[in-house]
Amino acid sequence: MIIVKVSVPSMEKEYDFQIDEDVVMFEIRNEIIDMICRRNQCEMKGDRSRIMMWDAETKKMIDFTLSAAENGLRSGSALVLA
């Protein structure tokens, strides 16, 4: 398990998440969206597949077919969700 910081510019908020580095990012993205919506009591409308994620340090788009480890994420990594 690793801890990552997720920035959501459209909401002007940041969140810390504990994620399993061996799980594919597609699943992690969906879990993150669900948790943010629950925390903010909002409903996710639209197509989740249009929501992208970048590594804030490397500026590389996250490949959702790969795990967090395969994307080079580690504890302390910062992600942008947009």
C-alpha cells in the first residue's frame, strides 16, 4: 500500500489516498471518484472514462491498464484528476 495525494483542480481540493500499488489504475480511479463524491456528497454525472489522471511530478498521463507500481507511483506521489 502507498499513500498518494490527488489534486482535483475543478473542485480546488486535494485528497490523500491509500492505494494498492498492484491494482490497475482503472479500478483505483473509480474508487477515488467514488470516495471524493461520497466525501463531498455529490453525484458523478457523465462518462467516467473521460476523466484523466496525470502524475504531477513527471507530467505523464496515467495508463489505466497498468498498476500504480507499473505507472511509477510510490508513496508521496502527487496525481492530478481532471
